[in-house]
Amino acid sequence: MIRVINYGAGNLRSVENTLDKIGARYEIVDTPGPLLDAEKIILPGVGHFGQMMRALDERGLREPILGRVRDGVPFLGICLGLQAMYESSAEAPEQKGLAMFGGRVERFPAHARVPHMGWNEIIPLDNGSRLLRDLGPRPYVFFANSYYCPMGGATAALCRYTLDFTAVLEQRNIFGVQFHPEKSGPVGLRIVRNFVEL
């Protein structure tokens, strides 16, 4: 069964609605125990990087998440859930991220209008991406972010908004999206279905 992490804030209801639409079996969890037999894990997120990481630590969720990822369990981070995969964020420099990937999440440049809000296209870089299967060359999805993840070897698709940043991350069993698939219509449904059907 898929375990969806509830850390006390975020876009949980809309993620639930999306999973319901595609008929996925899932459970909302906020304690470590249910993660130990999770077949897949989803970490949704909106809000502040520091608050999210503190909430995960207060609930004792950091190590169980990382342990299951090391075991090969498919993991999907959504929006702030993607940013949490990095070492740190300019939004809360003192707070350590999950550090699945190196680098720091940065704020868009001073001249950019933030948040980056609304529909924008993503540009796939990896033709073999399992998350982007059957989506076409440049699908449009819904963003709401003031901070962005750096480009790297695991970047499967980028988005352009004053600069290029990671819109989709994919490496082995680890997946992340900066946008909100649960608010991105049929394209978002397809992305979540692709993860569920891995």
C-alpha cells in the first residue's frame, strides 16, 4: 500500500483526491510504524522548508523515510517534498534537509516575480523517464514556488522561469516534482498514475 506522509500541513486533501480518482490504495500516516511496510511513499508539501523539516523530525519520520528509500521503496516528493530531498534551503539555512541529493534550494532572483504561480511548461531531458511516460514533448503543469531546486544529473525535466531549474527529478527509486500534479488536470493525473503503476 502507498503511504502518504502527513506532517501537519500541506496539500494533503488534493493529493488524496487525485489518488482516489485513479483508484490507488493508500493510507495517510504521521508516525514511523506504517512506513516500515510501505510499498511506495509520497511526501506532499507546501509552506516553509524549516517548518516541514522540524515537523518530520518531531514525528520521528526522517530516518524511516531515508531507510525505506535505501531499501529501494519508490518515493515521490511533491513541491516542498521535492525541495526536502536536498541538503538545505536558503529559506531556512540552519535546517538540514533529507540530503538524498547534494546542493541547496535557492530563492528566485530579486528581479523575478514570486511566487512563480500558475501554468508553465516543463521540458523533459530524459526520454526514458518513467514518471513522464505518455505525456508528450512539453506538457503544461501548475506551479506555486518561490524557491527552486538546482539542475543536476538526476534532473529529468526542467522549467524556465528567469532561469532553468529542476521541475522533475528521477533517480532509481527516487522521484520528485516541483509543480503540483494534483492541480495539473489530466497531465497531473497521468504523472501520479505513472508513479502508482511503477
